[in-house]
Amino acid sequence: MAEKTEKAVKYHKSFYSCSASVLCAFADDAGLDMEQAKAAAAPFAGGKMIKCGAVMAAEYVLAMKYGKDTDKISEFEKEFISRNKSAICRELKSGLRTCRGCVTDSAEILEEMLSNS
């Protein structure tokens, strides 16, 4: 497991929300400090935006890093869905994937995308 993915999983094990776990692990890539990352992640937690909070956090990082390049966000979401069959929180939580699994997959995909750019 890569460094930032490990960090995201560690945060989730420490009771951070799914979105805060991912966004805090990649805060530097989004140009945020930890407190800003926690605050920015709050609206995405627990499927509040319908989509998985870990996915929303990763897409936030991509938007902050690449601006209006929506191809990056589409690429991320396509890979997440190929691994998990959905990006909708309630569908994932109803048996497709655990929250920890979504955090891990989101962080792995994001870390790979950032290292390849």
C-alpha cells in the first residue's frame, strides 16, 4: 500500500469520516492544511451528496490540482466504478463495499493518478 493510501486508511481507523480520511491524506495536493481539509470534507461525509464521500473527496483533490480538467474526474470515477460497481453511497453500503474499502480504493486510485501526472 502506498504512503498516502496508508495514511487515509489510518485516518479512517482513527474515526475520521470517509471523506475526511481521503481529503486529509491528500491535503497537500489540494493546497490545504489539515484543518481546512477536515472542514472541506464535512459536506461529503456519509453520502450526504448521494455519491460516496471518499469518491467526492478524491474528486475534490483532482479539481483543486487540475482545475477544470473534468477528464481527470471522469477517469477517477470510471476506475472506482469498475472496482466497486457503483459510486453511490447507499448502493455501496448495501453490500457492495465497506466504507474502509471505499476509502482504500479512492486513495489508491487517486495516488496512482497523481503519481502518473
